[in-house]
Amino acid sequence: MRRWTLTAAFVMLTTPLVADDAALLMGVDRYDAFRRVAGATDIVVGISALRDAGYAVSSLENGAAADMRRLLDRLAEDEQGADRLVIGLSGRFVTDGRRTWLLAGDAPAQPGLFSLDKALSIDSVLAVLAQTPGRGLLILGLDISDTSRIDPYLRQGLGELDIPQGVTVLYGPPNVADNIVIDAVAVQGADVMAFARNTRAVQVLGYQPRSLVMQREEAGLVQTTRPNDAALPFWQDAQAENTADAYRVFLLGFPDSPYAAEARRLLDQIENDPIRLAEQTETALGLTRADRRAIQGDLTLLAYDTRGVDGIFGQGTRRAIRNWQQINGFAQTGYLTREQISRIDAQASRRQAEADAAAARAQAEDERLDRAYWEETGARGTQAGYRAYLNRYPQGLFADQATEALQDDDSTDQARAIEDGLNINPVMARLIESRLEQMGDAPGAVDGRFDRDTRAAISRYQARSSLPATGYLDQPTLARLLTDTFAR
């Protein structure tokens, strides 16, 4: 269930949107299923500046998809009398390459290409802005460096926006997007395009006139810009970098600037961000690539998909770590502590031991069945038995023995055929037996019939004479034997 601390902070001004200028600001920095987007809700800080500049403003922080669409629909209905339209959106954007959506605070972990009911379509936003060509401005705050995939169809970031004619789109990091509202859109006579050109973190798409003023100069109004503010470019650079070091350097150089309080707030936010602290804790462990591979292997063994075991902790590994942390009662930071690594290792060792024991039991059962089948087939010493065993267990315990026996049988058949081709008559057979007996090879009875003893004697003679010891006569064996006989 969504926690109350993450429930949408729905802020609406009572001023109706029927006015010369209208604006809608929505930011989502906390998600049920995703890592927070630092500074995304800062976009709504521009409410006061826009109100002072005469805009009718609606805003929403960490809102659900239904509330986001309701505000956009209201703006579309009431914008007919608006001279200028500004929509600022900041948070986590996803795209299928062509279309783009801003995920609402209640978006699931994998929105899915055909179930993006928890997101706001950027095409719908652009359609609203198209009603004020030349004076419609869309400001997007996002982490443009993160283009990782969240499922097979969607990746994070912006797709190829189909921008209507006359609509200008500015995008950059969340902590820069709010500056566009405060320092460019809401300032009398300020040039939005000049601001974009002078801020390296801001990109421009769509309608790009040389000058775009969203707040006209009016007599009697106090100019709120600070053209000679030396701290401004350094402040913008610090915001673009958005690191603790960048804000520290800025505060050292401009401790009393108008931006110092905000710099201190952002510095404190970064230094006390639980995700950042968790990241620092893991970094301090000094994990080697081999250590990381071992952790990935352990998580994979525990059925947490790391998307590879390569020693690189990418999005897949961080997601696996968060899932493990959730199941085991830890804060879901995606970063590990020494204790957590030890627990993962212990769990994986136990799982491996269980798997090894199960494998050993399975192997023992396989071997039992293997031996039982051998007793019924190959152990009987027949060619049919050997072949039956090999058909069932080609890599079995007795496969080599069965294969060798079949090869021996084939060789014996071939040797017998060669001996039959010699046409040895009984007289010659008795002569051969007699000669074998004289040489001490023990052929058995000299009766002209070659029995097992005769075969053994022939084999011994062949081995002694460096001939193939088949136990059957062939031409070389017979010639050698007869030569030895007549030589005597």
C-alpha cells in the first residue's frame, strides 16, 4: 500500500485559469517503485514568481496519474482566453522511442507499453500548448544521462517528440528546470531563448525564435532581474553540476549572494540523502571487480536477476539488491553494507549446499538405476545386451566396457572369417596343435579341433611372435608357424 508520507501533495490556487497567461507546474520526485528523482518537485517553487507575473497557476507535487490528467484537462478547457501558456514537468520520463510519458507517483515498477495508465502523455501536453502558437512553452526537468531500460519496450528519457508548430520545448536537469521558470519565464522582459543559450545544461527543441519573452515589460513595475549579478552564472553552473562539491565551492565564493540559502539547502539535501549515504557506505567498502562478481553470483543463485555476472553494478544489479533488501527487511537503497554482503554470502552458501546435496542424491539415484539396468543387459555378456545398455545409457557407468566388448566381438568375427578363408583341414589342424604343444603353448588335446585351449595357445604364440594376438589363424600366423615347424 502506498505510504501516506508519499501521498500526493495536491496544491491548487483558487484563482481561476481564465486569464491572459496560464501555467501548470507538476513535479514527481518520489515513486512507489523507482528511485527518487532529486529536485524534481522544485519546479513548483516557481508558483509565486508566476503569480506575481500575472499567471494563473495550478501545481501538483508527487501526484497520481488521475490528478495529473485532471489538471491538464482543466488547463485545456480554460486556456481559450490565455495569451501565453507555460507547462513545467519534472520527474522520471519514459519512452518507446517515438512517444514519451511522465511517470506519475503511483507508477508500477514496469509500466508496460500497453498499460501506461499511471503516466501523463507528453503528446497530450503538446496538444494543449499548440493552441497558443508562438507563445506556448514546455519545460521538462529530467536526468538526461539515464537512458536505461525498464522493460523490453520502454527506456528512460525522451523520445522523438512530435512538437506542434509554434511550441518551444526546453529541457534539462530538474534543478535547472525550475530556474527557467523563476529567472526567465516570470521575469519582466527576460528572454527565454537568451537564458537557454547562456545555460549550457538547457537544450531547446521545436520553435526556436531569436527571442521569446514570456513576461512583457510594463510601466511602473519594478525590474526583478539582476543584470549585474556576478554570482548568477556561477550559481547556474553549480546547479547544472548538482553535486555537494559544486555547492560548497559556490558558497565559498559567494556566501552572501541571493542564492546562498538555496545552495545551503541543496547541499544539506545531498549530504543527508539516504541514497547518497548508502552509496558512500558501499564505496568505502572498496569492493573489487572480483568481489562484485561474487556478489552478483550469490544474488543470481538466490534467484535475484542481476542481468549478468560481470563485476559491474548496473541497473539490473541495483534492482536485484533492492529486491533482496525488501525481502530481508532492509532499506531499499540499492547499495550494500558489509553486513548485507555477509548475509547474502551466507544465504547463497546455504542455497549452494542444498543444491549440492540435492544433486548428490539425484546422482546416486541415477547411478543406482544405471547399475540395475547393466545387470539386466550388458552384464550378461551378449551383443544384444551391450547394445541395449548403450541405447539407454550412452554416457553411463559401463558405457566404455560395453563399447569395448562390442568392438572385441567385431574383431573376433573378422578374425574368424579370415581363418575360415584358410580352409584348414583336420590333418593340418592336428599339425598346428602338435607344434603349439612342442613349443609349450598348451593347446589342449591334439585332435584337430580348435577349442578354447587351442585359441589361447594360438594367442600366446602370436604375442610371442609380435603378431596380432587374436587367437585365430591368419596367413602371417600360419606361415610363421609352419616355417618354425619345418625348420625344426
